Amino acid sequence: EYEADKGGSTIGQGINDSWLWFKTRASMLVTPDLRQSTINVDVENDVVTLNGTVETPAQKVKAEQVAKDIKGVKKVNNKLTVAPNDSMMNRNSNRR
């Protein structure tokens, strides 16, 4: 069902995995500090794994908290990397 939207994400076969993926992605997209970050959400057996890049340590913490706040999520593995120069907004500003 979500193949077109999930991109490179992994969604497990658990009963709630697709729903948790959808709710987590939607929450990330409506959180002001996380809209421009490159966060990939994987869900397997109600465990959310966050991969990708954020600009600040605060965004890394916020992303984890957003995922933890989703009802039904058992655990969050936060594998996000903090890389200020790798954000979508800064990529073009380094060109001359």
C-alpha cells in the first residue's frame, strides 16, 4: 500500500508496522524543525529505526522524541547523524 511513498524505508510484516511507519513519517513532516531534514524511518515489529542526517543535536533528540510519542511504538533506535553541512538547505549555499 505504501510502496510509492516509503522510498527507501523498510516496513516489516508486523500487524502495526505500516501504520506506525505512516504515523511516524507524518509526525516528522509536520514538526517544524524536522521538515527539511533527511530522516529515513524503518519499522519492524513495532520498533522504529531512524536513519539519515539532521543539522543539529537538538533535531536528533526531537526526532527520537517524536517517534517515541507515537502510540504503539515499543522502541526507537536513533541512528541519525548530525551533519550541519549536509542539510537540504545548505547544499546549494556552498556553491560559488
